Amino acid sequence: MKNITFLILTILHANFCNAQTANPVYLFSSEIEAKLKTDTISKNYQHYAVNYAIIGDYKNTLFTEELGVLKYKKLKKGKVTIDTSFFNYKPVNALNEINKISENHQIIIINEAHYSAQNRVFTTQLLKKLYSKGYKTIFLEGLHPDRNKNLNKRKHALLTSGYYFNEPQYGNLVRVAIKKGYTVLPYEHNQDENEKDPLKLWYSREEGQADNILAFLKENPKEKIIIHCGYGHISEKIFEGEIVGNMAAIIKKKSGINPLTINQEDWLETFSEKTANPYRVIIDKNPPKEISIFKNSKEQYFSQEPIKQDINVYSPSTKYIFGRPDWLFKSTGNRLVTLPYSKINLEYPYLVFAYFEYEDETIATPSDIIEIKNESDKKGLALEKGKYKLILKNINGKFQKLSLKVN
């Protein structure tokens, strides 16, 4: 790939320190494994998949998510019936096609699986294209409404910005969006802490989120917006009775605006075919080489569940470059940066946190994180051009700090 190069780091200084950097939310893989062995609540496995995701361990992310599916969740593929008309659809470039479709919409809602940094990378790529189509505002799930008043001025997320913002690719989504010119906004709803009814709690969140976004549109009726959310919030399905449905359905019904809903989660790559969506299994037999959506000769786009969403996105199976997923580099502007191992004096294992030079490493979301487990474990960082601080922390709590320039 043309945009992937091995870079020589310009080492400015190195020193050991005892500062309270490298926030304890970042666990070593051995610590995650220990928790998995003792945790008997299978639904927590997705939480551990997220733990792996935030330290850049994609293989173990998929493995752990699959364990959780097999032990706890009902397999989605057991509920999926293949629509034979799918075989009349052909893959087309997802970024280019969504960019074209976006001209006919005011609201785009795209989802993610919360363990999937890959989904966040795709949304980030999409933002770069959609800005020229008049989209200037993006709402992000998980942003705390009271902690991010200075976000757009600061131009980067903090560990305190919200639950998911310890993961580097979500932090990079924020950086790219603001740099491009977007206003990044929260839409979370503060729920009633005394409410015990699960159904009421669920719906109060869906409706509260929708109402927060609709309040913005009431003040900015012509604004074109993007909403990045998790899982089923994307569903446009309207229920009968007092409960309208998920966030997207409520927005659609209350505003009369039909959003473009894009599902990244249904056809996600899995650790094995055991838990793969049946459509994913079919596509993998003759996979397109690029991130794709599917279109027929009538210019119609395929959706696995048309009542819920407009489009399903397929991403090719991951290949690894110096221990890192290839999608961290494709079309992102990221360089592959090898570590200056001769300058590192820490015992294994250690975590490597990369921060922009101008960001406070004690509170900012890192630009990238990797774990180096032993001498033979060689991984690269995925970083755009710029000056960085590397904070290295080993499992015994020892630190080392390096400065580098990525050309």
C-alpha cells in the first residue's frame, strides 16, 4: 500500500519517571486474561473485548467477543433468513456510494459495535467525504453532556469525555472531525436513577437521546447532521403503542425526516465462522477488496433488514502489517512507525501510549496504544504526521518517556 511506510523516529529525549501517566483504565493482556478466568458472568465478555480493543489487540478482541457470543448471546445467524434477491446485488465502494447518496438526506445515522475500532475508523473516513456535502455537525454516543463544553475549542477528547473515549480510534475520530471543521456534540440523556423498570429505562434513554438531537434541529432546521451511535439505536422500526422504538425511529416519527441509516455491525468480521452473520459467510467466499455496500441494476441498495436500516456495510477480512490491522492505515493518512527498541530500557511486558506533543498525556485520549509482550513481539504504531510523546509503562509500574517526530 502506497501510504504505508516504515519511519525513522527522531528521538529527542528519554527518561524514567514516576508521574501518574498511563491511566489505570488500560489493562495488560495478562490482567484481562486473569479477569476472564475468574468472571462467571458471560455477558461481561464484551467488556473484556473492549479492554483488548483499547490496547490495540484486535485478534484477542475478536476472540473474546466470540467467546461471549457462544456462552451468552443467542447467535444472530440463527435468526437470519437469506433473502435470495441478495445475489442480484453487486459490491460497490462504500465511501464513494454513501457520499453520493448523502446529497438526498439531512440526517445520517451510522452505528458501531462498541468493541470495534474498525467501525470508528470507517466513520472517520466517511466524515472526510461528507463535509463537502454540507454536513457540519456530528453527534457521538458516549460523550458526557456536562464534561465536553470545551471539546471543540480544545480539539481532542479526554479520558473523562465519556465511557468509550479511552479507545484511541474514537479519540482520533474526534480529532479528525474538529480539524475538518465539524462541530462535535453529545446527545446522551440523563436518566432517572430511581427508575427500576428495565423497559422504561431503555425507552427513556432512546427518547431522551432523540429529543436532544431534535432540540438541536429545531434551532438549526436546515443543518445536515451525522449521528454515530451503538448497535440498535440505528433502528428505524416503528412500534405500535406508546413506545415508538429506538432513537432513529423516534427521530423519524417526531421530525418527519427520513434518515439514511447505515449498519456497520451486522456483517462485522468475527474470530471464526461459528459466529459470523450468514451474509458475511456468503460474501467472504468471493470478497470485494474494499469496504463495500451492495447495489443492484435498479440502483437499489441492499439491507438485511429494510424495516430497520437502509444499508449494510461489509469490510474485508483483516490483514496484519507489523502486528497491526491493515485498516488502521488504508486511506487514513497513518504511517507505520516502528519502535526505537534500542532506546527502551523497560522489562516486558509494557504498554506504549502515543500522544500528540501539545496534548496533556495525563488526561488526553492517546492517538495509539500497543502492548509489547516480549522480545520477539514486534509491533508498529499507527500515527499521522506530527510530533509525539511516547509514554511506556511496564506491568510493574515503571515508566519511560520518549519524544518522536513522524515525517
